[in-house]
Amino acid sequence: MKDRTLLDDRLYFGMEPDRLRASAKRVLTRVSGLRKEHTRISARNLRQDFELTTIEGQALVEEFVAHGLLRERTTAAGHYRPTRRLAEIANARVVPPLARARARLIVAKAVELATLINVRWSRNALEIDTVATFGGYMSREDEIADLGLGIVLRLRPVVRRARFLPIGTKTEGAKEIKTAFAALSSYVHVHLVNDARELPRPFAVVFRDDLT
């Protein structure tokens, strides 16, 4: 499930983020433990969980369907199935916005970290080929909700490996690298890939090691 971040000074679907998140949790509680094919929620239940009038509730249901948070059950008129997107909102973090100036500093630290990993982490089986920004950072907003860092990994060449010390596994190496980048800020969302073509789009490359 994708990590979702909501800004505490914004409205989502006409609601404050805390109210939206709490209401989404109530919806999911109704179907907790049910198999997917048995999951269904009535429009009436949705209105109750979001504390809306009939007219407001119908408008919200239509908006949720349009944005992929609900899917209408073809076998039961007026009933819906919550999607993964609604679950993302129910489990979202609510945070103050991240100023772009601060985001730039985090990106600069990410570049420094990538260089450090490639030069000094000789016992890690992997290293950094490319670092790219994606997500909220790619917008033109002065304040953003998150900072996506796409990390393209590759095997560490022999010349950069420790000669007389044990090398960790690739799985251990990937976990160590992801943890290090995530520690830069709670706003950072790390996405590891093996090929730049797998990076979330749009993205902008901020670091590349060409092994020259």
C-alpha cells in the first residue's frame, strides 16, 4: 500500500484531513475481516460514517467513485467496495506542509549521502547509480506534502568492495540504503528500483554516478 501524506492546512474532498482520515477508518472498520467478494458498504452507511446529509453524502460518493476511492458493486445497487486508495487515506499521516527551501536542503543531503554510500560503504553489496526526485517535489508549490526519492541501485564493483571483510547480501544492502535515505526526513518517501525506467514519473535526476 502506498504511503499517503495529508497536509494539515488543506481541505480534501471539502473536509479537514483529520476528519477525512477518521471517517475513512470508520468505513474500513465495517468491512474489516471480510473477504473481498463479500465487501460492500451502502450509501447510507457512508453518509453516517462521514456525518453528511443525504445530498452531501451522494455528492461525496460520486466524487469518491470518480477518484477511485470506491467502486460500485454491480451485483448490489447502491452499494460500494472501498479500494486501496481509501485505505491509504485511512492510514495517511497528517503533517504540516514542507517548505520548498527545506526540501531543497533535504535533496542536497540525499546527494551527499549517495556519494558517501558509494565511496565509503564498502561492505554493502549494492551502491547508488542514480537518485531522482518525484512526487510533491515535482510540483510548483512553495509548500509540499512529501519528497519522493527514487534510488536506482546496482551491484557494487569489485574495486569498491572491502577486500578482507565480509560483504552483506543484496537484500541487507537494499534495506540499509533505504533506511539511510528515509532517515533524512519524515517527509521522505524512498522508492528503490533496479532500472531508471522503473522510477515514478515525472522525476528529475539529482545524482548520477557514471563510474568514470
